[in-house]
Amino acid sequence: MFETARFESERRLPAAAVISVALSAFAAMVLLIAPGIIDEIDVDELLAGYPPALVEAMGLEHLGTIEGFLALELYQFVWILGLGAYVAYSGASTIAGDVADGRMDTLLAAPVSRRRLLLEKYLALLTPVVVVNVVVFAVVAAGTAVIGEPVALADLAAVHALSLPYFMVCGAAGMVASVAAPRQLIAEGVAAGAVVGTFLLQSLTIGTSAEWVGDLAPMRYYDPLTVLTASEYDLAGAGILLAATGALLLVAVRVFEERDVR
Amino acid sequence: MPAIETDDLTKYYGDVRGVEDLSFSVREGEVFGFLGPNGAGKTTAIRTLMGFQSPTEGTATVLGADIRDAEALRAARARVGFLPSEPGLDESVTGRRLIRYHGALRGDVRSEELLEVFDPPLDRKVREYSRGNKQMLAIVIAFMHDPDLVFMDEPTSGLDPLKQEELLEFIRAEQRRGKTFFFSSHILSEVRKVCDRVGIIRDGHLVELEDVESLLDRSGKLVRVRVGADVDTEDLAIDGAHDVAVSGDGASESDDAGGPAGDGQDATTVSFTYTGAYEPLLRHLLEFDLLDLTIEEAPLEDIFMRFYGEDPAERVGRVENGEVGAASESGDPGDEDQRTERADV
């Protein structure tokens, strides 16, 4: 039981470590420059030159607080876009990569169902997600204390906890690409592209009549800025993301069971 | 119950034919050779039988499981081994870790014993392995759960000659333990060493299905005889001799150049293909001044070429009508281990 999840998780640990270190370094840098910017720059004056719609859409008025600064500099972009695209890309590499390298033949020769293989590989995808969350949470919590700008730990924990359903849906979308795309490279491109594409789509349609289009974007259901600055947790959004994850995995399993492995 | 039974098994990739109307059965406990040139459809057939892809038409059973029933086939695979020609192995881990993983997936009852014969460097990452080491690791994975039926797709590729021989010996030993093999190959010498029956596949069709022995009997012996006189082909012709060719130093009248056995006298070298018993042949040959005699099995390559050379559609018709393929009893004793018998008189 769960041999594949275990095996694949082990394989992902080095990548998890590298990403943890990189994001921790980035978070530390953000924290180091934060006090200077918050204290010395008059945010209202700075933003006066920006279109009000943009300021409101991006929540830039929160730049003057440590919570807002962290959310805008770390979580809104690097976290959601960078890590999200990485998870989708990794998911896309799983099945498609095994098929491309012939490893899938050796796996499917074992008495294991395709459904089980896919779901366990998906589970293993969450290993780096969890590791990176734990590490970056610890670094940010410690870092904010060190620079004398503490944030509410509950909010910080919620930002990380609520990011899990978001990454799960990214990974599940990657799995669909992995089984549906004709080649590994296409699967990876489509999956990572989908995360970036929906991110742009929902950013650009905010405040327009086409704002509903952004409802298709997973980022709409996870908002670190609101969590950190207003302590509002979008649990319904998390539920929607989890439901979407289940649906996508169902599709991925179905497609994988029906297709030829060549 | 046959280990494998295919019923008009057909696989197309879009418009491209993989295999078409394959119907044969593999008995339990036999080594079934599946012969054909590259691109004939050998791998397609194996991949369809393993359930990696679904048949376009027709079906097959593997250890009783219908290959269109994913769950039944999954359960049956607990008793099936698979050895591809190019093993797909995870290269980022050590051989030992990979064996542990695959052992967990399919059960490991004999990897230690196998590793004594097939011994890749287990503590190195698979990415550092040579082709032969990868193949040995794949052999261990294919056999570690002691399967009843093993599919092998060109299994000796990548192995050095010594390991090839060890693999063939291993297959023979495993067959004695009751295992069934589906052995795909384009190398005839290895097929004749281990296989009981062969199916020959060409352009996706089965063109021949026969005992290896009958195939060899039917193809005859290659006889090369050197006689110390000027002979005509007619003199040497006896029943069962075909393709008689006169060559060498004695083909024309006087020839003093001489071969090693010529000693200045007239000598003729004649070669022909012979099907039949040894006795009449030897009696007939002893009527001549026999200087040298070589009798060897006709190279399987020749037989092979014959099947590849003729129109496959015609052949398929005959195989399906049972005109060929009914295994005839071997009439030739004693050629099992003696490919070449040499008589210097």
C-alpha cells in the first residue's frame, strides 16, 4: 500500500529542499527590506500617482503594513504564481514523463491499477508542497519576530493552510494535462501555462464586466492579502478548490484508464 | 487452459497497422518464440497482451484473463513478468531502492537468488549503469515475484555474450520449473536454443506457426561433400537433395593447384540441401571417393528469409487453413545437440 506514493515522495525531497531554501531566502529578503519601506515611504503619496482602480484591484493600499507588504511581495506572486505553476508543471511531468521514458511499462507490468498509480503519484506531488509550506511558515514567523514587526500567527498559519487546496487544484490540473497531452513537453507547458494564464485572466478582468471569467481561476478562491490584513478566511473558496481537485482527478483517472500507453 | 490465447487480435494506431488477426495459443510450460524483423509487430502484440493498449479488434486471454477486462488483467499480472528490450527504469535512484520499490509493487520472493546470476551494481544510481547492467536489473525485476508467464521482448539486447548465454540457460531452467515464456526476437540462433515452437510474424500477420524442430527438419541439412573424382551433379543427386551446386577445385577437368585434400588429384566439391534420413545419404556418398564431408543444419536465417521473401497474404491463408503449422513428428534422430557432424574419411 502506498509504495508508489512513498517512492515518488522520496524522489521529490531534493526538489522540495531546494525550493524551500530558495523561497526562504526570498522571504528573508522581503522581511529585511520591509521595515525600511514601511517606515520611510509614504504609501499614500506613492500611490497617488497610480490609477485608483489598479490600487484597489491589487490592494496596494496595504503596502504600508507588514501584513500587506508580505502578502503583496511574497504570497500574491511568488507563492501563488511561482509555486502554483511549479506544482502544475510537476503534476504534468508525472505520467507523461513515465510514458515518455518507458518507465510506465515497468510500472504497469506490476499488478497495480492505473487509478492507484495516478492517485499515489498525485499524493507524492503534495510532499514538496507541504515541506515548503512548513519551512516558509517557520521562516516568516521567525523573521517577522526578529525584525520587530510580528504578524498574527493564526493569520500566517491560515495563509499557508489555505494555500494547500490551491496547490492541490494546480497539481490535479497538471495530472489531467499529464494523461491527456500527447507528449510530456506539451503536458508541462499546458499545465504551467494554465496557471499563469488564469492568473493573468483574473487579474485583468477585475473591475470589468468580464469579471466572471476570473471565477474560473483558482486564485480567486485563495486570497492571502485578505487573510493577512483582514483575518478573513475564505473557507467556501477552499471548499470549491477541493471539489475542483476531486473532479479533475476523476477526469485524469478516467482518461488514463481509457488511453493507450505507447 | 493455454497460458495465452489470441483470437483475431488486431491493433491499429490510427490508420497504421500494428498487428492484424493474430490467432494463436501458447501452451502452459512452453517457450514460445515470436520471430520477426523490426517493425513486424512483435512489440505491438506484447504491449497489447500486457494491457498497455487496448486491441482495435479481436481479443486475447492471458492466464485466463481477458485483456479487455482491466481489473481481471491487473489481477493476472501478479503472475506475469515483463522484460522489455529497452528497460524503462527510474534512473535517479539506486538499483537497490528500485528493487525494493518494484518488490513492494509485485512481491519479492527471489531477488536475492536472481542477483547472484544477474548482478548489477546495486548501490550505484541507475543513471550510471551501462546498458547491460540496466538489462540485468530489469531481468531481476521481471522475475522477482516468480511469475508463471514471462513476456520477453528481445531480452538479450544489450547483454554481453556471456550474460546472453546465462539468460538463455536461465530460461531453460525456469521452463523446467514449469514457467511459460513468450519470447520475441529477431535473432534465430537464440530462438532455436530455447524455443519449443515459433510463430513468425511479418507485416503484422502471423505467417508461420510451427515446432522449432519441424521447422529445422523441413528446412533440411546443408551437406558439403568433397570427392576425389570428377563428378557430375546428376551422379550425386539422390532423393531429398535440392539446390545441388558444384564448386571448388575439381569442377573442371584437370586441376593440379589442389586444395588441402587434393594432393594433385582431381577433386570436386559439391554442396546441396538435404531433407531425409542420414543412412541413405551416407550409403550413397560412400560410393564415391570421399575426401571430406560436412553436414550441418541449414542456417535458420535461410528459413527466415524464405518466410520474409514470400507474399505474406498467401502465407496467412495457408496458415489459417491449416496447410502449414501442424507440427509433424521429427523424423531425424540425434540432431538435437550436434549441429555439425563431420566425417573425415
